[in-house]
Amino acid sequence: MKERESDEFVSVHTLANQFEADVLKSALEDEDIPVIVRCFHDTAYDGIYIPQKGWGRLLVPETHRDRAKSLIAEILKDIEKGGSRYENPQNIDPLYWENLSAMPPAEVSKRTGVEFDNKTKLYKIPFLNETIICNPVDRLIYPQNPKSKITSNFQLYLVILTYLLETKAIELSGVFVNEKGIRGGEFFFKGPHKLKTDELERKFRKDKQGFIVSGKKLGGEEIDLGDAAFKLMALPKIPLIYILWMEDEEFPASVVINFDSTIDQHLPLDVIWALINVVSELLIK
């Protein structure tokens, strides 16, 4: 359907994060609805109003407003129920691939600490104790080991592509903070974006040895924090520390995740959330 020249774009949804923006934009465009994503990071205020206003706005032509709102409600309901919209890697915005293909591989490798094979044209990314392959030509991301338990889903694609595109050429600080110590994290990591720790707390509430074993299976190193803890190298510049406090007569079990303080220089909040979803799921398996 051709848009009238007089059609104005109107806001139909306040976006929580880029993760949500990518999924909704892709879904609406699949229905031939033109979409504009207006992110507050694109303003002179550098995203400082995100906690109050949201990550951004989704705009469509006024003639598509009602249909777009109906589709968005359906999509969000599906996501809330654990639907497949965040699982299909085809929902990734093609711009990620286009931007990666435009970058010199040598620059990407130097910046991120990953290997690029000039013969096969593949990136080889250390991820936990495995290697993830990124194929920019065929637009595929998958574990090198065919027996790997890592699932090549939307979240893994988002994490790997964002890491390759956004990681800065800086050293780790060695200073670790929890999610509230990350810029904007106190507002973001709650409600639907709470870090994935509930299942770990239930599974290991009285089993610190099992907790340590689960970490070591992913290449983790046991460290002396809490009742039990381990450190993982999720990606070359993204160390994670998982700390277990076991349940007792007064308090339920608690798992706390710490990050190097530089993490927000490499990954936005929604991608940090996606990374923890991937890693925590592997720890539970």
C-alpha cells in the first residue's frame, strides 16, 4: 500500500530497549508497515532521560496507527508468555550484518580480541569455554562444536553481533560492580529485565558444590566470595562473577552477578541482559 504524502508518523509505542525495538520493527515491516525508531541516545542528552521516558519511541504513519498498536500488543503478549519472537535469529535487524560487513576485519579483531580467518572469512569468538563462529557472508552464528549446548537463537546473535560492532579498545578495569553499578542499571534491571538468577537460586539454594561444578563446566574459576563463587570469561573483554549466598533460617538463597566496570563501554543494557540469559541458561542445564 502506497502511503499518502500527507501521512504523518505518530508514536505508537514506548520502547524499553533496543532488543524490543529490533523485534517490533522487524515484525511491523513484515506486515508492510513503515517504521521509524527514534532512540533517545540519538539526542544531545546522550540517553540521560531513558529511565524516565523509556529507551525510545516507535513511530508509524497515522493511517497504520490502529493496526500497528494491535500487532504490537499481540507481539508483546507473546513475548511475555515466553513466545518465540526473541528466539528466531531472523528477527535481527539486517543493519547489524551490514555494519559488520563494512568494517575492516583486522580492526574488529584488534578491538575485540577475536580471531578472523582470512581464508574462510569467519570470525572465531571465544565464548565461555567454547568458540562461536560468526559468518558475515551467510549471516550465521553458531558454536564450532556441533555437540555444544549453546543455542543459536536471537539472543546469542544479538550478543555476538553487538560485541563485534561496539566493543571498545580499552583494558579491563579489574573493578567489579553489580547491575546497579552499571550506568542506568538500577532502573533497567528490574521487572521484565531482572537478571536471570531465579532458577539458579532454586537449583543451588543448598548446593554450593553443585554451583561451583556448573561454573567449572563453562570454564569458570572458583573464587573466594559469598558461600560459593566463580569467575567466567563470557567474551574476551566481558568477565562475569557469579556469587551464591545459600538459604538459611532467615534469608532465601540469592545469586548475585558482578561485572567489570567497563562493561557498559562494550554492551548496552539490553544486550547485557541478553548475555546473562544465555549464560545463566547454560549454567542451569
